[in-house]
Amino acid sequence: MRNLTKIHLGGTAHRPEDVVLLNKLGLQFAEIPITDPETFSGVKGAYQTLKNELGLYYLCHGPREGDPNDIRSLEGIYLPKLMAILSIMPELSMELLTIHLWMDLRFVSPDVIAYKVGLLKRVIETANDSGITLCIENLSEDQTHLSPVFEALPQLNLTLDLGHAQLLTVQNTSLGFMQTFPERIRHVHLHDNLGGDTPAEDLHLPVGKGIIDFESVFENLNRVGYDKTITLELKPEEIRENLSEVKQRLADSGFKME
């Protein structure tokens, strides 16, 4: 039986000006990418002012990890960035951080994955101290790649990227995550693509412009009772043009936008 589930819709805000547009579109939150904590300090005040004036809340997206097999870089550059971001987030009342950390054994060595599990454990401990939910985002992984990671880290959650789940696969791998780890899915990234086998094919197209079977994906997301946040990972003008279709597709699958 279909659930009548309430969700929150938001969009990516690369600049403070994007927050204004998201608010005008009636979205409830902005997901802010912080790639460089030092640079972000220069615009933090503008984001804070808009948050107070407009009433949106913020989620955070962390930086890319760099070379996914370079432990020295992960330890010396990536980890300090994550820790700095965690120290910034409470100032903007951000309660969820999504990070990129590639865990696909087809591309990342077992020793590096073991190191990354230890890195995540340290980050989770710091996040918990500030009441922040930490989510790893699926890149090319399916549920079998992340299963041992989730088993080792009970407090780690998942940002389910529906576009990434269409790459290096025939069937969208989000379905496997929903079946195996529904309770770990704490956030969703929404965009479309044409499939493919390389990062260059992660096109971030508006919903309906690619090949993803969103009817099936949304029906299954509703079936597992997902009731949290969905970010449209598109350019602001694309969000404006695509929002009505996204809302209709979600409504057809049983979701309500609060």
C-alpha cells in the first residue's frame, strides 16, 4: 500500500544569491557546498543573514576527496577540511553533512578502504559531539560495496544520489540501497543522466531529461517510508524550470511536500 509521506524539498546553493531564489520558489532548505572552509568564512555571514531573514534551513555538502587512493592526502588535506567544516556547521544550524568518500573495490584498494573506515569513525565521533548527522554519498558503489562499511559503522548514514546510481550499471542501484539499508537513507540527491561508465557522464540533468526510471525509483522510495529531505542538485535556473515536474512526479508516487 502506498504511503502518504511528507518530505522537504530543497536545492543546491553555491552562492548566497541562490538561497534567495530557492526561497522564492517555495523550497524549504538549501544545501550548501563547502569545498574550502577558509574561503567559506568570507560568505558565512551572508548565508547567516539570509537564513534569519527568510527562514530556510541549511544542509551541508563537503568537498571532494582528491585522489581516492592517496592515504597521505586523505589524512593531511581531506580530513582536516572535514573537521573544519564540522566546526562551522553549528554556526549555521546545519544538522546534516554529506561527504564524498569512494568505497568501490573496483577502483579503490582494500587497504585504502580499511583506512577510510577508520577516518569515518573519527569524523562520526566529532559530528556526534555537535549533533550532526554524517552521510556518505554513493558514487559508483552499489549496496554490496557499502554493506561492510555500514556494518563497521552503525552510526554512518547514506545520502542516496539517484543520478550516481544510474552510472556503471544497467538497473539503477538506488533500488538495492532501498531494499538493503532503508533505515540508513537520511537524505536524497535528485538529478538525471543518460547512464554511462565515467565521471564525465554524471551530467546532472533536470528530471525527465535522461533515462532514469523515476516512477519506479520514487515508488520504491515511498514504499520504504522515506520522509526526510530531497535536494534538487541542479543549477538555480534549472530548478525553476524543473520544479513543477518534480513535484508532480513525487505527488504521483504518494509524496506530499510540507
